[in-house]
Amino acid sequence: MSEKRRDDLRNIAIIAHVDHGKTTLVNQLLKQSDTLPEHMNLEDRAMDSNAIERERGITILSKNTAVKYKDTTINILDTPGHADFGGEVERIMHMVDGALLLVDAYEGPMPQTRFVLKKALEAGVKPIVVLNKIDRPGARPKEVLDEVLELFIELGANDEQIDFPVVYASALNGTSSYDPDPAKQEHTMDPIFDTVIKNIPAPVDNSDEPLQFQITMLDWDDYVGRIGVGRIYRGKVKVGDNITVMKRDGSTQNFRVTKLFGFFGLKRNEIKEAKAGDIIAISGINDIYVGETIASADHPEALPLLKIDPPTLQMDFVANDSPFAGREGDQVTPKKLEDRLIRQTRTDVSLKVEPTDQLNAWTVSGRGELHLSILVEELRREGFELQLSRPKVIYREIDGVKCEPFEAVQVDTPDEYVGGVIDSLSQRKGTMQNMEAIGNGQTRLEFLVPSRGLIGYNNEFMSQTGGYGILNHSFDSYKPMIKNWEPGRRNGALVSINQGQSTTYALQSVEQRGVLFIGAGVEVYEGMIVGQSSRERDIAVNVTKGKNLTNTRASGKDHAAAIKTPKKMTLEEAIEFLNDDEYCEVTPKSIRLRKKILNTSERQKADKRRNRA
């Protein structure tokens, strides 16, 4: 006897590489399904509600919405395309029955395409391939489709998954078609809607069985508190029901449902009941966590806990104790920092926070530099002041062998820069896997590189390729650790020996020793890093010295004095710059670099002791 299914519902995710058009496509689906009133003016990236997402043009947190097409409700989950936010992708795959795999018709499958597709195939979802940007100059849909098929086979897709339907689209223009010819694009998203309804399985309707509802995402509302978002796999739930939470530690907790929410358009709407297949939100449980099961009180039965890839990178988050602490932020105490970090782990399952032997410091582990830097950016916008240590990879012991994470790296670069890139990645212990010409004077390089070799590489790569290179990388696997090798910054730092305000006169002599990070008139303190040395060792410098005026004429000459424009660092660049004996000081207004030991003489003594050891 065949299973009863809900033909009025489909649950899909949209997965893709960064900037291949996921959020733009969702916006078009919202517009063309009449989900939103015609007078409503959609923002270009409506689902990227996080301020950092809008600025960076990337999706960090999964979003859910729903559209109505004919008689079918389609739940759409927009997921991150960057491997650092893979925890989000993994959880989403447990909520859906199908996925739209979006691939740029010019670029083809990229490293994160591989990453998200692997997650989708492992979860057993039914894929639909959408070749986007079909109108882009140089688009090569037939070749890209072959590349996608090769990728499916390489990732071990089953026969049903390999037999995927294809739609060609331009999300930006709101057009789609079953034909790869751009001239045959029509101003409609109906081919995508129809393909979803025809090919994605409808959820099983087992609403008469005991409730099973798994939390896969967490949200917060100022009025109702913590909200758990997930899919009902079995049964039904109504406001007022008494149900049981199956906790991660095996314990149970009974509670009464106070509010239920469904999703439609860009809104979360209050509903009275929901049943198997629905993606909903529930409130009233203050300490609920991702992966926990909400079950019938009469027949409590837990679903398997969600498997999440472990963190690969960690750094220390330290409450700010620099001489300038408390000047620019209002969240400065260790207790406030600890509470905020713990709160983050309740919504981000890829993040771990552990205490250190310092009372004001915690080790924070995540999926990569971007993952952790996004968290830091959120903290500084909330008024926090903190200090960050140099990132370190997380080692694991596998079958008695110490192993480290390796990443698959793909580089597209103009031909003239190939030699420098190969040399640089080889010095970082990378091994070349493939090299091919991709036309238009461009070469594609594929490397396998230890993750610690990539820390700080992004800036070097952009300089090497004159800004024309494209660098992508994603976690590959753990392999035996490379011994007797420790990558790091090759140059020392220019370190201030006193506190005060920098002067043009002092900086003129200091800039001959390296690259300055500050200009004139900047407040500095002893131990603060004011530039990068041209030598391997650190150089202590005085940047606050003023010129003794002997007569009016000498003073007048100084007005013509000038220094080179200092190098301004982004948060990521500052983190990448760090050595083991340094911190990055982050406040709502400033990003500074400093030595862990601020006093010049104490630091020099420590350096001598370390060198002797």
C-alpha cells in the first residue's frame, strides 16, 4: 500500500556557491508567485536581513519563506554558500525533500558547489539543477552541464539523483526556460515552479501518528523569547497541546505549546495548528537546543541527533585589557563577553566555546576564518571590546596518528601570475592536483593545502595576482600532520615604545623601516603595533616624538612634510597578520594590533628567554 502524501506541499532548499544568485532567485520566486502584494517594493536582497550579509553580499544564516503556486505551498529555505557556514547547510538538508542546485552558467561548479552538493546528496534529497546567469557574456551551458554531471558522479550520487531535471534561468532578469538558448528565455519562473512540483516528492502525510518535530534552527523574538524552527516529521501539533522535549543529554522536559508560527512570504505568521510535512516555529521553551526532538507526551520518541562536521579553526577571545579599554565600547567586562559567546553557541551548532587558564579569555572554535570573523563583527556592532589571538587549526588523532585539516583550493588566475601562485602554495605545503587552461588567458589551478597554510594567504594572493585572481577553498579531509613546519608572518612588527599621539615628524623616520598602519594624530600606547617591519625581527619605534623648534623658519618648513598613506586593515587582514605573541584589539570604532606583553623591556626579556629555549 502506497504512502499517503501531502500533494499541497513541497519543501525545498536552494544551495549554491557564493554569489551564484541564490537570494536573487528567491526574490524572483516571491515576486512572480504573487506571494507579496504588487505595491510592495522588494529590496534587491530581501532575504539577507542581517546587516553584515547585506554589506558582504553573502548569506550567513539560513532563511525560510513560503510561496503559493497554483494550489501548492512551496517552503523555500535559502542557505549559505560558504563552507564556513556548512553547519547551516547540513541542518537544512534534514528539513527538505529536494534542492535547487544553482550553478553559474559561465563559472560552472566551484569548490563550495561541491561542498553543498555533497551535503545534499548525503541527506538523500532530490536535486534540480538550475543553470543561472544564462544571459551572461561567455555563458557555456552545455559544458557546465557536463561538469555538473561529472561532479554528481564523483560525489557518488545514486541513479535517481544523477537523473536530474535542468532549468536555465536569469534570476536577475526574472526569466527561465527549459532551453539553453538565451534567446528562448521567457519572463516567468513557471518552469522552475513546475519542475519543483513535478519532481520533488510531496511530504508523507502521517499526521495520525504520534508527534515528532525536530529543531534544526533557533531564532529569537523580543516578545516571545527563544523560538525553535524545524519540520514536523510525524503527527500534528496544536496550540495548547502538552508535549515532551527530548533533550540532547537523554533527559525529557514536559511543556505546553503557547504559540506556533508558519512562514509565508517574508513573514512569520501565528497559526493554531500544523501537521506532518510543515516547517514551523514554536515558542515557549527557553532552553531548547538544535537537534532536540519535540514529541507526543504519550509516545515520546527521539529522532537521531543531527551530525555536524567538527570545527577546524580556533582562536582566543579575550576581554579587552589594553590601555585604551573602555573608551569606545560599552560591553567590556569578561562576564558580558562570556555570556554573549555562550548565547551564540545556542544558535550556532558549528561553534564551540571553552574556558582557558585565563579568567578573561575563552577559546572559540569554528569552521574557518570567515565564520569567526563574522562573529567578531557582530560583537563589535553590539558594543563589545575584545582581543583576538592568532587563529590555529584544530588537530585530531585518527588511528593513533596526529592529523590536521586540509582544504581543496581552486584558483583562477591570469596566465602571467601562475608561476608565483604555484610557488606560493607549494611553500605553504600545498600539492597540485590539476592545472588547465580555461580560455581568455586564464588558468585554473587545483591544490590540496593544509588549513594552517592558508591562514593569512588571501592578502598575499590578491597582491600576487594584482587583484585579478579568484581564490576558493573548502574543507576536504583530515590527513597526517606535516611535521617540522610552522607557517607564519615572515616580517616583524614596528612596535610603539610609548603612549601618546603620533606625529608626522616621528613617522617620517619610522616609515623608512617598513610599512605604516597609522597616520599622524593617532593615539597609540606602548606595545601597540604601528606597522610592519621590513626585517624579520620586531623593531621598537617612537612615533610620538615632536621636533624641537629652534626658530620660526624651521617650523614653517615642516608644514611641507608628508608621509605615505598608511595601510588600513580590515578585520580579516588584521587577524591574518597576527603572530603568536600578538593580539588584535577590536572595538566598535577601531581595529588595533598589539603585543601580548606591552612593556618593551619585559617583552625583550621574554623574547631572549624564548630564543634560548
